[in-house]
Amino acid sequence: MQRILLLDSTLREGEQAPKVRFSREQSLQTAGELDSFGVDFIEVSPTVSERSRQAAKDILAAGLKANVILHGRATKEDIDLLHSFSPKWIAIYLSTSDVHLEHKLHMTKQDALSRAAETIRYAKSLGLKVRFTCEDASRTDADYLIRMARAAHDAGADRISITDTVGVMTPSSMYSLVHKVKSAIPSAELDVHCHNDLGLALANSLASVEAGATCIHTCINGAGERAGIPKIAEVAMALQVLYKQREDLQISTLPRLSKMFSDFTRLHCDPFSPVVGENVFRHKGGTHLGAVLRSDGKAYEAFTPESVGRARRFVVGEYSGKNVLRYLSTNLGLNLTDAQVAKAMARLKEKEGDMFEFEA
Amino acid sequence: MENSISVFIGVVTEEKAKTSEIIKAILTIPGVKSAWELTGSLDLIVLASSQSVHSLNVVVEAVRACAGVKETTTYLVLDSHGEVKQR
């Protein structure tokens, strides 16, 4: 598999979520942290307000390693606005599904093809790198989607984004769709932008890269419209753990990214959220915990807590086994006898729930 | 659920040691929450807490190393009751 690029859209897609709004300073700090983490693209939308325009200027002026990609509609008006910021990259979007063409854009399929080609050619004439997004691609007739992608490619689009805008794909259907587009236009570089309405955004994104896409769109903590898009933490770890690539990503900073987002938005991270959720390296059940102790975590961890800047924690209470008490006895010099361990164990079994936890 | 681990450290002091000085030293150890003077088989009992078992062990070792401390016994806190929740 090719090297997979990461585009983070926290400052564009993420801000489209209720309660998510970043000040200029927070936008710049978020972009800086994403850049340090190692994303390849940071997507920003300067078309929203004066604040968003100022934030985009700040981020473009910050000299980041990542490409800052400015997002707008496939209209000459938006392209001119985006161009006024002197970016290297812009992303322009146009709906391709029947339902969007009819009810949102009031355009025919032929008109949409023409609009895509004209706007891409216009942006290219301004010297811009262009990503063209086929909005609602997953609900678009596949033959028409290929015609659209080919029109975009022929007009000079540097990248084409295939979207599952309402999150209705399965991994196999997403694989099939991306594979069709890639097979029809082998030289096209494809992004995937998968929404999480049915909890399949990560799986669909991974299926897409297996089918030939080379860039996954993410947000910190999976923010975005409705159920959001894939979490940057889970995508990054999937690339490292499952596909053995992107070792350059600074994954130990993922918890900091997640916390920063929570602090800025006051939206708490789900404790079960992969990689960064507070439960991810907590072990509780007696037999699990015993196996974790004997295997240095390998028995019940897909990757080490240290690799992502976390620590392993053990929970003591009703569910505990003797292993955790023996572990504590050894590490704190308690010198508990077997009879004392058994007695303490019996008392823990009388408890209702968890008593305490600690970093192992 | 408490998000830290606590122990009581029972201390027997040297015969001629000044208890007040031992307590003063013990209370400077990060992680020590409180200390009580007792009569009987223990002279002092010290409550210490930490989020990490390893850093808590450092606290236990530091108490042990205080001048005038003869021997210690460490007791893990499984639960606490009543008004004093000292973790």
C-alpha cells in the first residue's frame, strides 16, 4: 500500500459541529499542534466569517510544514476569495448525487460536469493546487461519479475527494466504489471523506485506502457534522498498527490533541474512544488483569500505552482477582501472606463496584 | 471510585529519637497526607497516596529512610468509611 496521507479538518468540518467554535488563537494553536503531530493537510474554511478569514491568515502565515488547504464551493466567487489568501492548495466542492443536484443545487448532471470543469480550470489558471470534492459521492450513480471524477481530473484537479457524506456505506461497498473510480482513472489521486452516521467512518476510510485512495480525512475526537468523521487518533494508530506505516507521526501527542480539543470546546472525549479515551488502558477484570501482568500488557492491548503517551491503570474492587493484590504486595512491600490475600479478596468481593484505581 | 492508591505506613521509631523531628521530616515527603502519633506497637501511622504504585513506593521508601525510623509496615487501604476521606 502507498503511503497514506492525513488531512485534518477539525478547523473546517469540526467547526461545523454544534458547540464547536475556535477563537483565532485557538485555531492557530490547533493548527500548530496538528502540524507538530505530522498531518499532511490542514483544512480551513475562510469563507464563514471575518474570524475565520483572520484565522486562515494566521495559519497560512505560521510557516507550517503541513499544507494548509482552503475550503470553499466550486464557484468563481469562492475561488477568488480563497485565492486572495495566496494559498498553495484549495479544495472546492460540488454535489454529485441526484438528491443534491435536484434539491440543493437545482442543476442538471451535465451542468454539474460543466461547473466542475470550469471552476477547476479557473483555479488552475490562478496557479493553485486543487482538490475537487464530489459531495455525496456515495449516493451518486457510479457511472456518473466516474464521469465527474474524469472531468475533474482532465480539468487539472490534483486530488479528487470521494465522500460518504451521510455515512451510509459499508466497507465492502466503499471499497468497490473507490476501486471503480481508481480503476477508471488510475492516475487520479483520491481522498476519502467518510461520515460516521452508522459508526463505520474508520472502517470505510480504511477500505478506501485498500482500494487505492491515498488520503484520509479526520478530525480531532471525530468532530464534524452530525456523528462526525474518523477520529485522527484512531486513523493514525490504524495506519501504524495495521498497515505498518506512518511511523513519522508523533502519536505520543495524540492525548494532548484530544485534551486540547476538549478544553477548547468543553466537549468531553468518550471514555471508550480508541487511543485517547480514559478507559483504553484501564484493566479491571481479575483474569484479564492477571494476563496483562504476565504478558506486560500484550494479552489485552493492541499497542502499548507508552507508545501513545499514556499509562496503564489497574482498577481494584469487586471484579478484582488475587493477582492485583499480589502485584501490590510485591511493589509496595506489603509482604501479604496467601491467607491475607485471600481475606482481602473476600472483602473486596463484598464491595459494590470499583474501590480505587492506580497507574501500574 | 478513587483515582489514587493509598497506604498507611506504620512506623516504629528509635528509642531516643525525637518524634516531632521525625514527623516534621515525614510531612515534607510528597505524597504524605497526614501522620498520627500512637501508643502501643506502633509509634506513628502515616497516610500516603499517589496515582501511581511506583511513586507511592518511592514515598514508602522515603519514610523508611527518615532518621529515627526503626522499622515500618505498610498496609494497603481497600476502602475508607466515616467522615475522613483522605485520599
